[in-house]
Amino acid sequence: MINLEKKLRAAGLRPTKQRLLISNYLFSGSHMHVTADSLYSELSKSGVNISLATIYNVLNIFTSHGLLREISIDSSRSYFDTNTKKHYHYYYEKTAKLEDIDIEKLQINPLPEKRNGFDVSSIDIVIRVNG
Amino acid sequence: MINLEKKLRAAGLRPTKQRLLISNYLFSGSHMHVTADSLYSELSKSGVNISLATIYNVLNIFTSHGLLREISIDSSRSYFDTNTKKHYHYYYEKTAKLEDIDIEKLQINPLPEKRNGFDVSSIDIVIRVNG
DNA sequence: ATTAATGCAAAATCTTTGCACTTTC
DNA sequence: GAAAGTGCAAAGATTTTGCATTAAT
């Protein structure tokens, strides 16, 4: 069992009650992909009531402090991934679910590092499947 | 100079005045990337006034009829690409501009074709650069 | 005590929809 | 004349913001 308070402090964030509750949901088990809405309703379902504004606030601040990674899949929603290591995604179009692809499973040649003098900040790959 | 009316009819679409004006902007020169808003304001700037609702309508119907391809870059906006062939993208974070990457310029190994029995419908790659 | 976070409602964006009017076939 | 497209304003959906209250250091 990880120490969530320590994790938040290490990221430079105050361990408030709401952040700890959200962290407990996000970081206690295996990696997951959430939207603001899915997180809000999952927490509500288990009796944890945190305002949607705070959910957004926490997701954004966790992302900017490296605890989450935001993924662009669909222009209508933002997904957040608890796996912050480099990796790619399968996206199941019918269920709107994501699945991680380990970076070693997919090789890119040549791996770009610069473009027009600018550094590559990330490489986002989404493989959409019709299921 | 391409025949836009023919292009629309070939896609199964009626060549209305608005669709022809939008086609003339999108398909007369080289490939481009637009958002509903950028298209609306560029047309307005050149004296072509088409309601935003129709812009959205036309972008969506062009996309569903294969004349455009939608790209997910940013959850806050939808981009539409006049290049409908398979290809990837650079994304310039500061300017929010896209640049095409020819499919031969980037090799993926192994190229996935199926996942859990489902067909791969598309592979979206976005290489973000800090410029 | 100071500084930061929360929660609510309101506002801001982007996109879609309903419906009367107009255009295309 | 029937069917489809357009335009407006209104409604939806997602996300952000302003501000008073509450909590953390």
C-alpha cells in the first residue's frame, strides 16, 4: 500500500481530504483511464461526494504536476491516464475504452527528436479498433 | 482547376451554394487543416458569409462522406484535414498548427491489423513539438 | 495568521438541434 | 412538389472562473 500523502507532497501538492480521496481511487490499484465525469460518478457511487469543479481542478493540477497524463482521443472529452510513463493506446470505438500499449511493443523508425529546430515533447499514438 | 460540383456529386452530396463556397476554399489549393471556427472566420474575411451552424453541418457531412478527415489533437477543438490519405501529424504546441507527415516517413513495427478480434480502423500519430 | 483549496453557481467554449424558410432535383 | 439544405436562436455538453467559505501549513 502506497503512501498517498507522501506521493502528493513529493509532487509539491498539499494533501487535502479531496485530493487524498481522489488519489485513493486513482492510485491504489492498477493503472486506469478516467474522464472528469467518470471519476465524478464513480466516486459518488461509492459515497464520496466531491464537487465536479474540484474534480476538474484536481485532475488538472495532478496533470500539471506529473501525476496524470492527459490523452486526446475524442474532441468531446478529456481522458486522464494514471500511467505517466511513455506508452501508446488502443481505443475501442464502441465502448470508448482505452488500453495501454507498452512502448516496446511498437517500434517507430526513425524516432523523431526534433522538427524545425523544436524539441519533440511527446509522441501520441492511438490505434482505433472497431469494437 | 478541379470541378467542385462533380467532386460533391461523386461523394453523394448535393452541390449547394454554401458547400461549393466551402469546397472552393478547402479543395482548390494545397492540403490544409481547419477548425470550424477558423473556416468560419477565413470565409467571413473574404466576404463569404455562411452561418456557423452550416459550417459545422458541412464539415461533418464532408467528413462522413470521405472528403475530410477529422483529427483529435486537443480536446477543446476539432481539426479537419483536407488530406484524406493515411498520414500522421506534427503538432506545433505554441501556434496550434498541424503539419502532415507522409506515411513512408515513419515506419511502425509491427503494423497492427487486429486487436482482440477487432479490426484496426485507423492509426493516429501526433508528434508534438514545443514550438 | 497566511496561504491555498473547495464548492457552488455562473460564465465561457464548442457543438448540435429544432424549426421555419429556401434551394435543389 | 418532394426532399434536402440552410440559418437562426436556443439548447447541450464539457470545462473554466469568480468569490465566499473552509482547511492546511
